[in-house]
Amino acid sequence: MSDMARPSWDDYFIKIAFGVAERSTCDRAHVGAVIVRDRRILTTGYNGAPAGLPHCDDVGHLLIDGHCVRTLHAEQNAIIQAALHGVNSADSTIYVTHQPCLTCAKMIINAGIRRVVYAGNYPDDNSRTFLAEAGIALQHLPRERPGDTVYRP
């Protein structure tokens, strides 16, 4: 029998989100998201350009007001994958390597996701407010271990 403790479900899924983030194609922030219901992964997403369009890693960033707009966010891609494949995201949890921005928070609300677990902070108090007003639980699960993705403004 092993002395190693099994990770909690939250630790397990947030670690998977960091693995998903490794597919990111925008080096400003490697972000991953995993939508889960009843301990089952429904979809995943990472930040990158829309399908078939050039990636930041290949052609550079498209910056507007200090934000790269070439890419979709990880949460957006996870929600879009659910819609594309007919997967119901109601009453699920989304695990994200970074706190969602306001646009992603609004999409999370409308996708019926009930809980957000995130590792890294993102400077967006409005997203926190929107999620709270919608009754969505927001849980910070810090991960500051070697190899974890860090937000780079």
C-alpha cells in the first residue's frame, strides 16, 4: 500500500486544466479549462486562435488595449466545445488555470455552470461581482508549484 495520499477531486481536475493549458498557442498566458459534472470531464478548452486561423505562436499577437484578441479564451473554447458536440453544461463545475475575465464570466453564467474553481488570479473584480450576483460559487485553489502556468500581463 502506498503512503502517497490521493488528490482531492478539485486538485485532480485543476491539475488536468494545467495539462490542457500546455496546448495553448498564445504565450502571453497558457490557460486551460475543464468542464466537469458528477466527477466526469465533459469538455476541455485552452486559449488559442479560432480553428483554421493563424496562431500567435506562428504570426504574433494581435494586441488591442493591451489584450491579445487573436485568441479565444480557454473557458470560451470549453463552452463552445460543449455546444458544438451537444454536451449539456448545466449544473457543472469549470476548473480554470486563471480566474475568468468578465466576458468568460458572462458565458459561464449563461452556460449554466454553477461553480468555478481557479488557480491563478486575474485582475478583474467585475467578473467576481457578476459570478457572485448570479449565485455561482467561485473558489480559489492556489497552485504555486514548479511548472505551473503563471499569468503574464
